[in-house]
Amino acid sequence: MIQTIRGFRDILPEDIALWQKIEKTASELFDNFGFREIRLPILEKTELFARSIGETTDIVEKEMYTFPDRKGDKLTLRPEATASVVRSYIQHKMYAADPVRKFYTIGPMFRRERPQKGRYRQFYQIDAEVFGVSSPYIDAELILILNELFKRLGLSGLKAHINSLGCPECRPVFQKALKDFLTLNYDRLCPDCKRRMEKNPLRTLDCKSLSCRKALENAPSTLGHLCNECSEHFEIVKKMLVKQNVDFIVDKTLVRGLDYYSRTAFEILTTSLGAQSAVAGGGRYDSLVKELGGKDIPAIGFAIGFDRLTEIMAQVKKSDEKPGLDIFIIAIGKQAMEPGYLWMSELNLAGIKSEMDFSGRSLKSLMKRADKLNAGHVLIAGDREINENALIFRNMNTRKQNIIPMDNIIKDIKKLLKKE
Ligand code: AMP
């Protein structure tokens, strides 16, 4: 049987409602703030990404799907949208009529990363970009929009991490301080960072390797080296976020993985996907339009990880959902059938909605059935539990288990339910 490529997946009809809801909510919100949709090709010249994202970034060094077409032109499946939006802005001279433009685009991106939950080789992003505004108010507006989108989707527990990466005026001073620090700590750096140190020392700050994290604990920060203008810019962003009740923290280790950022950089992090992970990230890239052959026009944008957003929302939905029944009784083996039936009736008579399966199927398949029926709890009674007079009562949401004897089982269950 031919299957999908590793790291690629189908979004099946049963999941589509969630994807459509997010798309609709995002489009409406963007519309409220004056953003217009733009749709771009997923295949571009490799040079576009190499020049914009940066030759020494993980994306360009290791992760791009790059191949020659039949004529030998080097092409790349886009790993992110910003470079393409910038290309389009320049190619169509959109700045001529009015340099101030706000775009959003939603679609697939491709990175050959190690696949795992929440990380795919084809994944989707909701991307927003603003051109032609250098004012910090627009930085605050973008973070506000992200915050509002998550609010409208009913999500909480998300936090904006923000930092300023400085500008071409103050960054070299910081880079020199960082390089001096790295030289002193050279032996403690991972091989990647030893290399990065020369070409792009900033990137060492977000290295994932434990040894580098330790070595860089006391490294100089961009914030300690901002010029007056960058400093004022950052102050206004923070002030607006406070005024608009956006939950944020200043995170001096946030440098983002791409070369083109300047001044404000931000990520939205969640703890609800296990380890803390980023659901969205972005920042200002004031020199990119010029570097890609356009005019000197400032810009800023963000990308939301669509797949991760759906995963958080699916979780929220699960814990919000009312159980279909209070208790599903799992009776395994002949011994358990009769008492199981009697407990079920008694529980139902007491107003505790319960069900049981009489087919004698395995524990595994009955647990699946409990899930399908959206049972709040299961009561497990197999031969061993009955012989040992110790039944398992499990909360399906919290996964907490209690062992209860059979003697006063209904009373005990009532007590446990009351305690929750
Ligand atoms: P980045 O452009 O790397 O800042 O990514 C922006 C957002 O896209 C991240 O915060 C993630 O939520 C999401 N994202 C990035 N890479 C992947 C991936 N391989 N699979 C799923 N989501 C991703």
C-alpha cells in the first residue's frame, strides 16, 4: 500500500470543522484590522529563501526541500511565507501606489525537520505582514491581534514573549560583546555554535543544546546594548501591551531562528502541549525589502502554527465537553457480569448515569468504548479485582485512579464523585 511521505499527513474530514473555524475566525479578525488576503505559490527560487532567511540558519542549512527542476533551475518548497510576501510586494511594485500594506495568507509550508507530535514536514501557517510602518504601535497591534485571535478561539494559558534585537546601528556593538563572550567560552560551545560564532553569533543564544544553554547563561543581552531609538521603540511596544492587557514577558533569550529580524521579536508560547512550545512567532524586519531588491521600506509580520493551534483547541474541547455518561462499567469475565449489572442499575436508580457492556470483550476494547461514549469514569471489575475485593475507579479526564472495595461500592462512588 502506498502511504503518505514521512512527516506529511492528511487532514481528514472529521477534523476539518476545526480548521475551518480557525480560518474563519482569523480571516474575520484580519478583516477587522484592515488586512487583505494574498495567495502565493508554494514553489519559489531557492535563492529567495537563501538570501532572506539566511545561509547559516537551520532552515536553509538543513531543512529546505530543494531540488533542480527538469531544466536545472534550483527550486524550493517554501519553508515560510514572509520571503514570498516580500517578493510579491516588490515584484508587483505594490509600494508605488501606497507603501503601507497589510496582508495575510494561510497555507502549507515545508521543512525537513525530525517529525514528532506537533512538528510535521508539511505544516500550515497563518501569516500576517505589514509593510511601510516603522512605528512601534504597529508592533503592539500585531501582538494584540495574536492575543485577540487566541481569545476568540477560546484559548487561555498563552503568553507573549518579547525581545528587541536592535538595529544595524546598535547590533554590531552587541555582536562584538557577544563574540568576546563566546571566545572566552569557546570550549563549552557545541560544534554548530563554534561555527555560528563567526558568521552569526546571535544565533548561539537560541541554541537548543544543553551545554550551550549553560555556557550562555550569563551572555550579554541585546537589551543591554540598544541604541536610544531602539530603546524608545521597545518601551512604546511594552507600554501599549500593558495598556491593552496583553499578557507578556520580556525574554532576552528570544532571538528567533531567522536572520532578517530587527528590533521587536516575539513568540507566543503555550504549556498545554506538554513541553513549552511556540504557537506563533514573528518580528520586525526593516531591512529585508531593500535586501531583496526593493526600496527601503520597513516591515513586520508573524506566523501562527496552524497545526499546533488545532492540537491545543482539540484538547480544550475535550476537557470542556460534558461527559456522555457518568460511569462506564467494565466487567471482564463471568464473575463480574452479575454484580456489574446490579451496580449499574443501582447507580442509575440513584441518578448516576451508568452503562455497561455485556459482550465480554477485552479491557482494551472496552476502554475504547468508554472513550467513544465519552464516559466521565470507568469502574473496572475483572476476576482479579473481584477476588482481591479491590475495584478500579478511574477518572477519564484526570486519569486519577481510586481502588474501592465492593462492600459499600455505591456509597463509596457517591463520595468520590462528590469530592471531585
Ligand atoms: P517559525 O516560522 O519557525 O517561527 O514558525 C512559526 C510557527 O509555526 C511556530 O511557532 C510553530 O507553531 C509553527 N511551526 C514551525 N515549524 C513547524 C513544523 N515543522 N510543524 C508544525 N508547526 C510548525
